[in-house]
Amino acid sequence: MWVWIAVVVIALVVLIFAARKVLGRLHVLERAARRLQHRQEEALELQAAAERLQVTLAGLQERAETAQEKVDVIKAGRGKR
């Protein structure tokens, strides 16, 4: 009878030890998952900012082309005088 009790106690000790290790690893994984989610949110914000910059750049490009066309018209007008 004492042998069975000893086996059960040893098994419980091993089970508790294993459970502690697993729970410790789960905590580390949970922190890593939160950091990854935070980085993903930052990446999405940066992507949105990049898209806004791209739109702004396209607008500036159009304005530069328009300004260049006006400069060309002015130069052509001065050449005719």
C-alpha cells in the first residue's frame, strides 16, 4: 500500500514540475505574441503613412510637370519676341 502512495506522490510531483515548466513557457510565448501584434500594428501604420506619402508625391509630380509646362511656355514666348 505504501508503495502505491509513494508512486502516486512521485507522479504528482513530476506532473506539477512539468506543468510549471509549460506554464512558464506559455507566459513567454504570450509576451512574444503581444510584441508581435504590436509590431504588426506599427507596420500597418507605417504602410498607411507610406501610401499617404505616395499620394502626396504623385500630386507634387503633377504640380512639377504643370510648372515645367508653364516655364516652357514662358521660354517659348520670350523666344518669339
